[in-house]
Amino acid sequence: MADEKNPQSPPQIQIQLDEQTAQGAYTNLVMLNHSENEFVFDFAFLQPGQPLAKVRARILSSPRHTKRLLRALQQNVERYEQRFGEISLNDEHFMH
């Protein structure tokens, strides 16, 4: 429902979350691919010392939405680091 004070404001979004989805899935690896029309994120869990990562979720996204996600992630990481300190990266396991 739009804000009555500002009829141009976007409607407030409510999300539905079933119990299984609410439990979440821990991932420590994301593989990213794209075509002209979409980005594909494969969120996976890689056990230490094991060469096989199990994909726990695949998310498909439009280029426009992916860019919005990138901005939102950047803003949230900046807020996190302001509150808790810099997140250090160990790039030895970085995959392209």
C-alpha cells in the first residue's frame, strides 16, 4: 500500500518465508556465471579438504537486479565494517 503522504512512494513489500527456507543454508562458496540476459549464482558448501562442493541453492537474476544487489551488498559491508571493523580476506582460496 502506497504512503498516503506521498502517493509516489513505492508500496511496502512483504515477504513470505516458509519454515524450511527460514532455516537457511550455510554456504562458503559462490560460483557466478552470466549470459546477456541473466546472472546465475550457485551457492555451495565446500568441506575443508574435499574437492567436491555441493550446490545448496541456484539463484537466477536479471542484470539490472544483480547490479542493485551489488550496490546493496557494498553498502551493507561498509556498514558492517564501520560497526565491527574491517573484514580481512584470505585470497589464497579465491576462485575466478
